[in-house]
Amino acid sequence: MAKWRLSSILIALSVFTISASAQIVFFADFEDNSSAAVPGPEVNELSAWVPDNGGQVWELADHPGTGSQGLFNSQEGCGTSGNTPLPGVTNFSDGVMQMLLATGDDDSWGFVFRHSGDDTGYLVMFGTVETPAIIFARLDDGCGGQQCADQSGCENGGAELLQIDHGLGAITMDNTQVLVGRVEAIGSSIKVWYVDIANVADPMGDLGAPTLEITDTTHASGGVSVWHESQGVSFIDDVIVTGAGGFDATAVDAQGKATTYWASVKTAAR
Ligand SMILES: [Ca+2]
Ligand SMILES: [Ca+2]
């Protein structure tokens, strides 16, 4: 099983290299001197990933699931929960957000997106063991934030808008099982996929039918963050954001904007 997973990931990495063209506006693989990173290797620097919660501590570490370097969340506890904005992704409207998730704990990863204030934006929560589900919720309803989902009352019939069983069965809590978490947001349409990478031929391709689908018109645009609730000793890797065309289109190119962003950051840092 481990060999099959590694080969899947090697295929994935080669696909990234081939297709990391116009429609991908952000790609962090956390490798040193990465040529695949979009808009550039700056997105892989630990200093670019600044948690909103001072109690959360990221590290770059060897990922037992992907066999490469990943972003490791070293602290556990509900009090360490919160967002880390994707560096430079400040005005996402339509497209795909995807990351590879693994867990050494029983809690949850997530994407917060179209995030325009502390209490405005969407949350897609990728639960693992304690909450074996995908949750769609709004920050506007008190969800997400620097607390666990049971504390915010946003799971199991609370203020969340939709909760669907993740259908993954028992998830291994040693960071060796790599899951693909994908959110597609096009206008009011939100679709979520959550699959084991060992079961898909191409992690950037067709993942089959989405597990969760919902329509909501509350938020049109804003930043994207990786969120977690108490997801200590756990990894993310290969964080991707695309333009409106997702992985398939050829026309959308917001890369120029991101490049301009990085140029301004570098200028400001001088
Ligand atoms: Ca990596
Ligand atoms: Ca939990």
C-alpha cells in the first residue's frame, strides 16, 4: 500500500510540473528551491505562513506520507486552532482550492475562503476521526475561528449549513495516509471532494462525483486560508489555488497579479 501511495504521488508531482501553467495561481510544495512553486519559491518559505493564532506553530518537516517536505503543524489543542492565510491569495472569487492532508491526530483541517473579515467568509472543514465528515459553514454564523468545531457549535447539527459523512472509513493517524481535499467554488456553486490519493489516478484530474454540493450566495470573493481545529502533529502539502477554469481551462491567468504581489512584498521588505 505504501509503495502504491508513493507512486501515486510521484505521478502527481510530474503532473504538477507539466500543468503548472496559466490557470494555477498558487502552488506551494514546501520543497527547497522548488521550480514548481507558483508564483515562485517564496510561497514555500516558512516565514510566509503566518497563523492568525500565536499559539499555532508551523514547521517544515519530512512528510512520511508524501515522501517529501511538508508543512507540519507542531502544536495540538483547541486553543491553537485558526487560520493561516495563503501568502498572496487575497482576492479569490472563482476556482479550485486543493491540498494534500494527512493526520497524526483525530481532528480537522479546512479551507477558509472568500474571507473578507474576521467573521465573513466560508469554511469547508475536512474532518478525520472525531468528526468523520465534511462540513460547509459560514464564519458569519460563528464557525471556524480560533476554537474547535464543538466549541463553536458548528458540527453535528449545529450552526453549520451542511455536514456530509466523509465516506473514507477509518483514517490512519500516523500521517502516512494522504488525502486529497478539493473545493471548487464557481459563483454560488460550492463542490467538495475528499478522497484517498491511493484511489485516484491523477490528483489534479477527475475525482469523480463530489461528496458535498451546496449553493450559497453570501460571499463572492476574498482571501483563502488553511484552517485547522486542534490538528496537531499533522501535515499539509501541495497547496494549490486555480483561477476560474480549475485544472482544465487554458484561458484564465491571474498569475500576473500574484507576481506583482510578490514584487511589492519584496520591495516593502527592503
Ligand atoms: Ca512537499
Ligand atoms: Ca474536533
